[in-house]
Amino acid sequence: MHSYGVTDVEKLLRLPRSTIRALIKAGFVAPTRGPRRSWRFSFQDLIVLRTAQALAAAKVPAKRITRALKDLRRQLPDEMPLSGLAIGAVGNQVVVRDGAGQRRADSGQYLLAFEGNPETGALSIVERPQPPRAADALNWYEQAVALERDDPEAAIKAYEKAIAAEPARLDARINLGRLLHENGKLARAERAYRDALEPCGDDSTLLYNLAVLLEDLDRKPEALDAYKAALRHDPSLSDAHYNVALLYEKLGRPKDALRHMSQYRRLNK
């Protein structure tokens, strides 16, 4: 099963490394260890981390996110994953939504979603659904993630539907390309990555994944160009430095290989 490194998580979720470390320390995710003791995250981990990302985007302070999720973890049975809950923000408070309504994650206090008319003093309970196409895209994306292990073909179709509903959805496009690649559909994977560049921009993870694919297609010069493009957008992408070093070695450019290997080692101290 595919896993993600810390750099992948940072780029996919736009989540600071400090928040990732805090959530690992608090026990919300338990990544495995890969080569050189680097963290490797599962899809389930990414779903939990994406919750923290959404809270950060809602301007909830990082310390409050960690504290609220830690309190929530204590309230739940061990077998219930945080990824199975709807967690969001009301103001700067972390709230959990379930069939009984919404409650604060830290205290368990139930809250009402409401809006008021300052002229009449009237209050009314409201629902604020996501825009239909964005909601459809999110539903298809989450279905695709759940289907990857047992039914990759169905997952591919679900990712395609998520993209049709929201063409700029970068996570769905990256996952689609990666899943096609893993299942040997290399031409379709390349098309998926290249089709993503216009609506999503030159994202470093997107370019890195395209470079890996081009290596597997034995198109080394193109792969090198894609790695370089990824590094222009994110010079701290250590895995790209490592792969570029190996490519330069194969292409008979040892000085360039040494320079990128040194960068890789510096970034992974």
C-alpha cells in the first residue's frame, strides 16, 4: 500500500511540519518508519491530518487544535478513528458534528449553529452546506480513498468523478496519477499528471510524481527536467534531490550528483 513522507504531507495538505510533529506526539497518527527512520503516513493518517489542516485554515491556533483533538481522543472508544468524525470550527473553537448535533471537542458542550438578525433580535438555526459541486467532489474523493486497497479500478473512477466535479482539486489529481502508475497504467498516469498542471499549477508534488513516472518510462532527460521543476518550487524536497543525484550518476555527471546528494543529506539530518 502506498505511503507518504513528511514532505509529501506538507505539500499535499499545506500543513506545517511543527503541527505534524505535534499530532504524532499526541498520538493522533502513528506513522511507520521508512528508510533512514523517516516517517511514512497512510491514507488514514492523511485524513486525520487533513482535519488539522482544515482547522488551521479556519484560523484555529495550532495549540488549540492539538489540545482539542487530544481531548477528543480521550472521549472516544479506542476502536473509533478520528477520521470517522466530522470535525470543524466555530469561531476559534474546535467542534465535532454527529447525529446529535455539534459539540465542543475540549469540553463536550453541545452547540447550536445559528444566525441572528440584529434589527429584530431573531435567531434561527441554520445549516451551511458546501457548494454542491465541491461537496460532490469531496464525497467522490473520500470514496476513492476508501476503495484504493480493495478495488483500485473503482477508486480510479471515483477520483475521475471528483475531478470532473472540481477540476482544480489537486489531491484527487495527484492520487489518480499515482494510483494509475501503481497499477501499471503508465500512459494514463502521465496524461493525468499533465492534465493537472493547467488547473492546479506547477505543484512540486505533482511534478515530483511525474518525474518518478518518467523515470519508470526510461525517459531520463524528461524526468530530470521534471525533478528540477519540482525543486524550483520547493528546494527542500529532499527525495527529489536524492533521485536527481542518482539520475546524474547514471548520466555520467558525478559532480552534479554529489551536489544534490549533499543537499539530500543536509535536509535529512
